[in-house]
Amino acid sequence: MTAYWCELAWLGGGEAERGVLIDVDGERIAAVTSGVPAPLSGAVRLDGLTLPGLANAHSHAFQRALRGRTQHGTGSFWTWREQMYRAAERIDPDTYLALARATYAEMALAGVTTVGEFHYLHHGPDGTPYDDPNAMGNALIQAAAEAGIRITLIDACYLHGGIDRPPEGAQVRFSDGTAEAWAERVGALANDSVRIGAAIHSIRAVDPESARVVAGWARTGGRPLHAHVSEQPAENKACVEAYGGTPTAVLADADALDADFTAVHATHLTDADVDLLGGAGACCCICPTTERDLADGIGAMRQLLDAGASMSLGSDSHAVIDTFEEARAVELDERLATGERGRHPAVELLRAATGRGHASLGWANAGRIEPGARADLVAVGLDSVRLAGTDARTALESVVFAAAAADVRHVLVDGRTVVEDGRHTALDVPRELDDAIRAVMG
Ligand SMILES: [Zn+2]
């Protein structure tokens, strides 16, 4: 049993509590006591504001190698995608292990305790499976373990290069040929210490009948199901022309929408799409720093929440890894789009970053500081230039609207200290990132 005394801690209410003692027994929180004015002897002192673990609900780890390299010149999502495919062509299981480990360690430093890895880089460069057909997925699972964070491997079915087009170029690495072959491969993944989720990559890459197979596989196994949905207007147009409905409508027809479904991006939705996702109680994973970077647009998160959907957050392409930046961007981008302030209170954004994010990855007992929950704690220092002067009564607003990943001082995952005084306990993260990215990109 280890006791942590938090100067301030967020226990799910509208304000941070002062003087919170958290008893941790192994991997779980055993007890939470508020109003303890000073640290007990023997308790580990956590200054600043302690939050539950953050969930990064949408990641493509290999895209960390693109940071900065795709920021010059002009273009669109579609020209960026060509650059992304060139990086994807260069990765093998060994280089992917190193790159993903460093990327997940960067996430740990930012307070992320669980990553949802949306994984489609499955096979060898010419599309031939590796001797272990899950070599790439297993590299990602190993990477998360070595970086000290939890993973839900969301293995994505990817069959077509576009509607009615075979995979080409790097896309041949993504495809299993059929949804049934995808299910057989994913069924062989180990599933004891990690969660295995399913994904329909997108309606561009999975036809409606195959989407139904993937959705059925996920529901039968009680697994989270994710899909990229309406990230770009061109995707909607092609889908309507081919199938007579929007991607959301096609997914609804394929019986994919329920409370275990997460629509990633959900940027360009019709009112009917919003009603379908809200009515199903689905989650929408917003990735604002990537959506900005790719000129995708601004989604209608307030409308989705009001309709009954929930929200999670992801750093997706890792243009930036900073969950505070993703959280405030949901509110700040909507302010620009609507001319209104205060559409998403700080507490709502924190819930998306913690408990809701974990739920969308299949970890219902993580992302909350309460007895029985997984012992994930993230202590945010309030003494940096960004946060100096924070008032305890508005500490949640200060952190959501002004903190940076660099303000994370201490991170506990399943009761184990992964970040101490702002440093990763096992890895030299900047050096590992530098080595891993140069090994892939030259
Ligand atoms: Zn994505």
C-alpha cells in the first residue's frame, strides 16, 4: 500500500478538492479521503493539481515520424496522405517497436496512461504477411509495455484503396483481403494484459458488407469498435454516390452504431448523422490538432453531445502530443466557428480526456480517482510560467486552458511510477525519438 497526498485533486466534480489522500493498493485505488490538510508521514507528496490518467483515444504511432516534415509547402489532406504513405512504406516490426515505444513514452510524459492505437500497418512491404501475421501489432503491444502505458490495440480492417478500388502502393500493407481473413488474424492476438479492439478503417476502405462482418465480430466479443467517419467532404461525396447515404448512415445500416462505437473525427456530419450517433449513445473522438494540421474542418461536438453522444480526444497524427491542447481546442475552435464562448466547460473537456476516453477504449474502470479504479494519477505542476498564479477554485480552468504537456510532473500507471519529476523513469525519451525517427526517415 502506498499513500499519495495531493495538494489539489480533481475527483470528478466542478472544482478541485484540497488536501486529498489517495491510498493505492497494487494496481488499484483503495481509498480516497478529501480535506486532509497536510501530508501524513510516509505519504508521497504530489504538488499542484492531480488528475486521473489521460486517455489518448486515437493514435497512429508511426505518424510521429512526420512531425515537422509535412509542415512545409501547400496541399490538403490528400497530399499529406501521400507523404504519410511514404513513411509507412519504410517501417518494419523492429523499427516500429522503437518508434512506437518512443512515441508512447512521449505520451507518458504528457500524462497519457492509455493509448488507443488505431492499427492498420499490418503486413510486409509487398502485402505478404510476416511469419507472425501480427508481428506489427505485437510490436505495438510491446512498445506500450516498455513505455509504461496501457494500450488498446484497435486493429483496423482495411480492404480497398477507395470505393471500388483495390489497394495500391503502401495500402497493400494494410489489407487482409477479406473481412473474414482480418477477423481470423486479429483473433490470434494475445488478449490478457491488453485490450484488443476492432476498427472499420473508413467507408473508403471497407465496403458495407465487410463493415457488417467487423461490427458483428466486435459486438460478439464485447470489444470497442472504432471507425474514421466523415473527416473530409470528398469522403462523404464518394460514399453518397456509391451507396446512397453518408458514411454514418452506411455504418448504421451495417449495424455498427451503439454505445461501444467511436466515430473518429465526425467532422462533416449532416443533422441526420448527428441524430444517428447521438441516438446510439456513440462516442465521437475529436483530434483537433490533427484536424487543424490537415485542414479538415471543425466538427459539431456541442450538437453531438446534446443529441446524446459522448466525447473522447486523440492526438491522431501526433503533429502535437498534448492532451490539454486537444481539450481546449474543442472549445476554442467552436468559439471561432460559432461566435459563442463557453460551449464546453472545463469539466466536460476533462471528462473527455479521462473517464470517457478510457471508456471508449474498453477500460471502464480507469480515468477516475475513486476506490476500485485503476491507480492512474497525473500530477500537473502549477508553478510554471504558464500556470503561476492559479487560484485553487479555478485550477481546472487554468489547467485546461493554459497547461502544456511539459507541466506534467508525475505519472502513475496501474500503481507504478512512470514519470517522476518530469522525467521518464525508464527511457531517455528525446534520444529514443531522435534515433527512431532518423532510422525510419533518414
Ligand atoms: Zn486516424
